[in-house]
Amino acid sequence: PPTRWEKAVFAMNGIVAQVSHIDPDGVDVVCFPGSGGEGGMGYDIYRNVKDIKGLEALVTAHEPKGDCKMGEAMDVVLKEAFERGFEERPCSVLVLTAGRPSDHEALSKSLADAAKKVNKDADLTVTFVQVGDDEWAENYLTQLDTELTTTSADGEHIDIVDTIKDEEVQKAVEEMKGGESSGMAGGLMGAFAGAAMGVGGVYLANKISKDKRTKGWNGQWKCIYEGEEMAVLDVKDDGEGNLEISGWQEEEGTSVGGYAENDEGGFNIQHSPPENENKVIVGTIEDEHTIVWDDGTRWEEVPPEDVHWAAYAGAAVVGAGAAGATGYLLEKKFFNKASNNVKSDYVIVLDRSSMMAIPDTGK
């Protein structure tokens, strides 16, 4: 069976691949314990990650070892969040952990102190996800979820922390089997498959985040670069593999593109910019509503009026609607923001203690 560490790394990759596109500065990934770098032996931090290329190699260069001491890592995450402030955008923290931290009392105090300093819980949120079925971890997460509430800077009741226990992840994965989805929610659910099944979740993740497009590429597409919307493009598909693209921000006229089905049952796709018809920009179809291009741009399909792709995605995963265990996970603070494409400073905190080295078959 895969180790908890393998499950967590697979989940991290899937989550970063999704949320890096809605974090203007890129995702910060924090691992604890550290390896002697910026955070000494307390933590390692990989800043401003905008794609997953090379990320896994950095994170896995050091094997899981040592105590599950999370406090120092969380302290620096919270400190930097308050230094940035929340006027421009909120901060959303996700913690992937196997056990109850050995410094859990100090960690709980740090979180409570942070909650007292924010004006509203949407500004700063921390979602804990249990990797594996350690009973101590489950009990601690239950305590965090039910007891860690406090009063905000304005005197209002506030709750910045929520949790997802292993049993809840397993239930959601069972619901996902036999379903297909797309968009941000589909990608996040694929990451949950990794958290539950490790590398064995690749098949399910690919099945959930399907890139098969069956009705052409006609429609409007937001062209996004480094988190900023550059233009809304009108794409016309002749149904024979040819695209006509208009709506460029600074260029008149149209540009062209093309696509063809590949051996895997998906599509190869490319286009040329309006200023240089001889230049070829190659796309990767992330899902049927999202294309990532090798010039650093990203196209997201504009849904019909009063429709949200994430809602479609959740419905497809669950079968009848975003309900049950899957919908429950998507309502958790970190994933609710991500699935609704809320621009945020996204931070992932990854447990690299010896507890993560344990093989885990799940419940």
C-alpha cells in the first residue's frame, strides 16, 4: 500500500495545479520538519509556485522523519499572512497532516490568537485534511473543528478553522467512482482521490477530470495571464478542426487555431497570436472548460448566464447534485474558495514527519 507521504504528495500536486492559476503570486508550499534552509530544521518553504513542474522533486528531496511539530511552520504562515494584509485578497491555508502535532497546545493557541486579530473569518481560513487513519489525529481534528472558536477584532463570533477527516475523504472517493467531472471542482476532487488512494488514485483522478470535448470549442473564453484577465475571446469552431478567434485586447482582426483528436482519446490543440500567424502556441487541455497554453496564458470558458461550471462539476461527481460527502468537502473553507475561483493567497502546509512514512490502506 502507498504511504501517507505518497498520498499527501499526490494530493498536493493536484491541488497546486488547480489553485496556482487563481493565486496571482503563486502558491506557497510549506513542509515541516525542515532541512536546514530558510526555516532551519523547523520548516522548508517553497514560494510563489505557479505550476507543478519540479515541485514534487523539491518536496520529496527529503524523506519524512522527526516529530510532528507543526507550530513553527504555522507561525510563519500566519505571520506572513498578517504582514500581507487582507485588503487586496484573503489568505487560504490548507494543512495535509497525518497525526496530532506534538506541539498541539501551542498550535491551537496560535490559531486562536490569529482569529482574534482578523475582522471576518473570510479573511483568513485554515482547513486541515487528515491523511491516513490515525486515531489521535482524528480526535485532535474533531477538537479543532468544534472547540476552536473565538471573538474577532470587532467583537464578533469567528471561526477560521475547519477540518476534513480521513473517513470523510474515503466517503467522498466512493461517491466519485463511476462519475465524471471537469473544471476546478473536478480537479480538486481528483486531488482528494490522491489523498485517499495515493498513486493508485491517478486513474480515478484522470477519470474525474476528463478532457474529452464532444461539442466543439465554440463560445467565449477568458484569456488570463498571471491571474489577470486580459481579454474575452470569441471562438468559432467549424467542426472540422479549425478555429477562428477574435476579441484580442490590442489587435484588430482574428487569429486562427486548430485541434485534432489524439491516440488517448483527448485532443491536441494550438493557435497562433494575431500579431504573428507563423508562431504556434501549444495548449494543454486541463479539462473541457480550461486550456493552459505554453506562452503562460490560460483560457477559461465563460459559462452560459446563471450557470457555474463548478456547480456542473459537483453535480457530475455526485450524480444528482453537489450533495453528500463530495458536496460536503467542497463546502470546506479552502475548497469552497478554490472551487469558486476566488483570488486568494493560497498556502499548503505539508506534514513531513515520521508519521507520514507509515503505509496506509485507509479505512
